[in-house]
Amino acid sequence: MVDQYGFAASYESVKRFVRTLRHTDPHQFDRLEFLPGEEAQVDYGEGALTVDPNSGRYRRPRLFVMTLRYSRRSFRRVVWKSS
């Protein structure tokens, strides 16, 4: 740090600064509670190039994932259209 940036403070100053960067746990943690069937999270993503069985051409399929909030069970499906 001295050679590259011309840092002039002491090593103890660096230690005091780095000590403030350490991770601390939050004081309060609110867990969200849901009843069965009340909420789900839906995500889409893109898959790898795959041969489309209808056209015979390479396409990227869409990846559909729905996760139930209560049980955290998930349903996954590869689809060609997001609609």
C-alpha cells in the first residue's frame, strides 16, 4: 500500500479500518409466514441450445420454476414459450 498508493498511516490504522468491515449479524430477523396455498414464487430462465422437436431447429427453451412459499416444494418444467 505504501509503494503503490503512498499510504502514510500506521499498520494499526489499517487494522482499525478493516475491523469495521467485518460482517455482523442483524439485530432483528423477521420471518415471513404464509398459509398453505397462499403464495408462490415464479421464475423463468433460459436453457441451453436444444433441438426443437416440432421444427428440428436449435432453440433455447424457457425454464419455468414455481416454488410454494409454505412448503418450499417446487414445480419445474421446460417450455418453449413463456406464455
